[in-house]
Amino acid sequence: MTLEHDHSEDGIRARLAEDSRPNYLRDWVYGGIDGAVTTFAIVAGVVGAALSTKVILILGLANLLADGFSMAASNYSGTKTEVDDMRRLREVERKHIRMAPDGERQEIRQILRNKGLDGAALEQAVHAITSNEETWVNTMLVEEYGVAPVIRDPLWSALATFAAFVLCGAVPLLAYLTPLDDPFTVSLVMTAAVFLAIGTAKSVWSLQPWWRSGIETLVIGMAAAGMAYAVGYLLRGIG
């Protein structure tokens, strides 16, 4: 049986150093799915309303830029809020350690006791953690507030979301840039392939089999597109 990690001393050291880096997978998946969903929803809605290809391209491109930027800006603000909150809590703990070290030490003691440590082992662990302020603060961030000491960079989160949104969101429009007899069917197939690809890719970080993750993402995306098509079809006679 093959293990997922190397358990040699050097392998463990390298893996732990790598795991401390922020992971932007969430931003890529979030942006990619939303980009494909919203752009194809526009395509489906316009086709359902029996409007022209020119309308599809105008609305689709506007969506790619405006909605993509909006999502990136929102993700930036949300992630920056997490970073700011983490920094605030870090300063709170530094102040408490300076002004009430015994109380903070007792908090560490109770945290470790709840994890099963007792007696000499407990006191040794308390001493080891509280001997280094950075370790002390990081422990309190995780155990008291549930905040990870390593948080994604807001700018990189925004860029990852925007890039994924534009790349995946452009796919439904490609069929309308070529002289095809039935660009909607081609756009549908290409968009479905994007959903399957995103779902399959994210299964690498999941216990789900690739096909289930792919189908789940495909169903979500096609459901959104189906609703947009239905709305466009029902309202096609207005105006």
C-alpha cells in the first residue's frame, strides 16, 4: 500500500514547511464555477429569449469583466477582513501576555488538560509553549479563537478568483465567435466539459471519487443554466 506522504525526517520537514503556505484552491474553484455558471446562464437566457448572437457576446463580455471584477473585489475584501481580524486577535493576545501572563499561562494549561495531558507532562508542555511568545500567541489563536495563523493573501485570492472566472467564463462564448450552425449546442457541451473538469480536479482534495465530484459540479452548473434558459424562454415575448 502506497502512503500519501514521505515519513523520513527530511520528507516530514519539507512537507510541514509546504503545508504552512496559504492554499488558493478555494479561490480558483469558486471563481471557475461561478464564471462558467453566470456566463453560460447569460447565453442560455438570451437563446431562450430568441435574441441575437450580438446580444450574447455583448452581455457575455460585460459579465466576464464586470462580474469577474466584482467577485474578485468581494473576495479581496472578505479575505482582508479575515487577515485584519487575525492581526487584531494577535495583538490582543500579545497585550494579555504582557499584562496578565499568569492568566494566559493558565489558559494554555486548561487547553492542554482538555487534550488529555496531566501531571509533569502537562507542566512541561505549558512551559515549552509559553517560553516562546510567537508559539504562545499562535497556540491561542488556534485554540481559543479557532483562527489559523496562516491566512491567504487578499490580493492573490482576488487575482486567483478573477483569473479562474475569466478563463472558465470565456468558454461558453467561444462557440459564438465562430460561424457554427448550432453554436448553442457547442457552447452547452463545452461548458459541461468545464464543469466536469472543475469537479474532477477538486476531487483530488476530496474523499469523493472523481466522477461523483464531476457530476455534482455539472448538475449545479446545468441547473443554473436551465433556470436562466427557462426565464428567457418564458419572457421572450416581452418588449
